[in-house]
Amino acid sequence: MVRTPLTPEERERGERLGTLLREARGGRSMVEVAATAGLSAETLRKIETGRAPTPAFFTVAALAEALGLSLDDVIRRCALVPA
């Protein structure tokens, strides 16, 4: 299966998500947060660094819960900004 290349806007949204997650994680380790969310630390690392800019909804939901973020806040902080 060939994936459609991401648009610059989608990549930017992924970068905003990564920044939000890093900020919310604070002093907690990636391993701790990933384990709480039921993910691998490598998956969290990829999301935080923008190498996985379009994680699945349930992945984002699990991370939001582990970090004490509401999905509304995640959407508000990461949604595409109209030009």
C-alpha cells in the first residue's frame, strides 16, 4: 500500500502535537509515560520528534489520558490554523 505524502500543514500539526506532548510530559521519562499509555517508548519518541506526525486517534487519546490532557485541549492546540 502506498501512502499519500503528507502536506506541509499535516507535518506542522504533527510538530505541534509533539511539542505539546513534550511540554505536558515535563520531567517524566518517555518510558514512564509510554508505559502508562500502553505504548512503546519508541512510538512516543517518534511522535514527539515529528517522525510520526499522524498517530492513530486511540494513540493520541491514550497519551492525552496518561498526561492529564483533555482531547479538546489537544485539538485546540494542534488543529490546523486557518490561513
